[in-house]
Amino acid sequence: MKKIFLGILILLTFSGLAQVEGNWKGVLIYEGQKLDQARIIYFTIGKDSKSREELINSEGYIIRILKTTVEGKNIKATQATSVGKKDVFGNRWCILDFDMTFVDSMGYLQGKFISNECRGNLGKVICFKTSEKFPTDANDKTMQMWRTAFLEDIASGRKSKEIRDLERKNFKFQPVYFDYDKFEIREEDKAFLNRIVYIVNSHTDLRIRVTGNTDADGSDAYNDGLSEKRAISIIDYLTQKGIKRDRIEIEFKGEKNPVSDNNSAEGKQQNRRVDFAFI
């Protein structure tokens, strides 16, 4: 029985470590501090755990050995011996204790920190996983540029880039269909459109193409106009929900791009649609 218990304990320890081990970078938000004042923190967690703190727009940094205890998705860590640093006049490097949890839904390692050495030094820590090497060289201020985008993600409540990229990769487009000779959006399609808004606004480099289509009833000129109105109705909805207009490209093809025949009611319904694509 003891061997079984020990085996389960070892399994849980390694499964937890698998989620938190690796390299992380993020920020320390001291209590009473504004978000844009947050310091930079790096962690490498595993066989030889370390932390690195950096002062913003400064050459100051310190690397310390990190003593860690992992339980499931939770990690407790205490800074120990310094193995590299650059002191800055007026700054004191205080030893910090961390109590963090990996939050699956957000993709962040986050929690709190406190210093038993320096009274009043406490606050929040939030980090995201990175494939970059743990930095050991002298501080290069140009390498801190990622911090601005990360603080914007935190302020906007966005998930980690790793999670957002996965959501984008797995996102499946579907056409939005319209009633005969109409360009009003059906109520049942709004949840899907809201999902598009979420995906686009989660990626600053992402744009979307909206393409209107019709069935073959009516003249070419009339159907071109109707397909444009359908695309515009979609764009109006997306912009009202928060996508900037310059991130949306419009196309309208009238009856020229059917996906089904126009000889049946079912086929015509398939052609009365708006299509989407990321660009």
C-alpha cells in the first residue's frame, strides 16, 4: 500500500511539474503600484530553477537560485543565492517568496509574492510561457519591448498568446445565411459573429475578409448590390461589437460564386450567404 501511495504521489508531482516547468516571463506588480510601473520577472523552472528580475529602462538585474515545491498546478518558490546581477544606485534587491498557480483557462502562471526580508514588498505576479532561453547576459533594454504588449493583454483581460494562437488555429468558419431578398442578420448567427469579434480582437496582427453572395434570382446588377448590403450588414455588426473598421476587408460577388445549384430552394439558401476568411 505504501508503494502504491508513493507511486501516486510521484505521478502527481511529475504531472504538475510538466505544466509549470520550462521558461516563463512576466511582471511583478507591487501593491499600490500602477500597472505600467510593473517590473520584469523571468523564471526557469525544472532541474536548475532560477529567477531573474529586471528594472524597467535600466541596466539593473539580478539572477537568483530558486528553491521550488510543486503540488499539482501550484508552485511555491523562494529566491536564494545570487548568481549574477547589476546593481543600480538606490535599488535594493529583496529576496522574494512566490506562491503561484498555473491557470489552464488563461495560460498564465500567476499568484502573489512577498518579501520577508523587506517589509511592505508584496504584490502580484503573472507570467506566460516562452520558448526563449532564460536570459543570463547583462540587461539589454531593447529586450524589454515585449513588456508593453503583455501589459496591454493583462489590462484587456486577454488570455496568453499561446492559448489565443491555439483558439485561432482551431476556429472554424461557417457561412452566415440570409432570407430571400434580405440582408438582415438572423438572431441565431450573432453568437458566431461574437466569436469572430473575440478572435480578431485577441490578435493585434489579424484582419478578416467578409464576402457577400446571393442566389441567381434577379439581375446581375441587383444581386451585386444585394450581396454588398449583406456584407455591409455583417461589417456593421462586427464594428458595433468592437472590431475596428480598418481590420475588415469587404468583397461582394453577387451570384457569381455559388456553392450549390440554383435549381432548388435548398441550393438557393446555400448561396444566400456571407463567407469569412482571416487575412
